[in-house]
Amino acid sequence: MSGPLAGFVRTAAFVRKEVADVFRQPRLVAALILGPFAILALFGVGYQRDNGPMHAMLVIQEDNVALREELEARVAELEDDIVLQGTTSDRSEA
């Protein structure tokens, strides 16, 4: 057998052989299915959301009043997560 059909047959036979090998080993199937869930569970146990609000200071040019007002309004909407320490135009002060 030659041609494009032969390549398909060889590929299908290889896939069938590998799938059969996987199902002959139940521990491998368990590892393939349960492994990712175990890793996800470990990350879930280590995740901490309760870090408190982030303290921030905005650095904005003095002549950009519109941007300053817009950012202060946006930060006010997020007051549970961000505590605004103030605004300044001096980077080193921030």
C-alpha cells in the first residue's frame, strides 16, 4: 500500500496502539485525569485573597487637571481595594 492512504493507516494504527497502552495501565489513566485536579487544588489552598487594600499615590503632571479628577473618581469607585494616599507631580516624592 502506498500513497496518502498508507500514511493515514500508519498514523491511525500508531494512535490506536498508544490509546490501547494507556488503557492497559489504570494508574496512568488516573494520573492523567487526577493529576491536573490535584495541582489545581494545591494552588487553591495556597491562594490568599485577604491581603487588604493596596496603598497608592498617583503621579500626574500639575497641568493635567482633567486626568487627575478622572483617576481620583476611578480610585474612589475601588475604595475597598485601593487606598489613595494622594496625588503629586514629583516622582521622587511618590
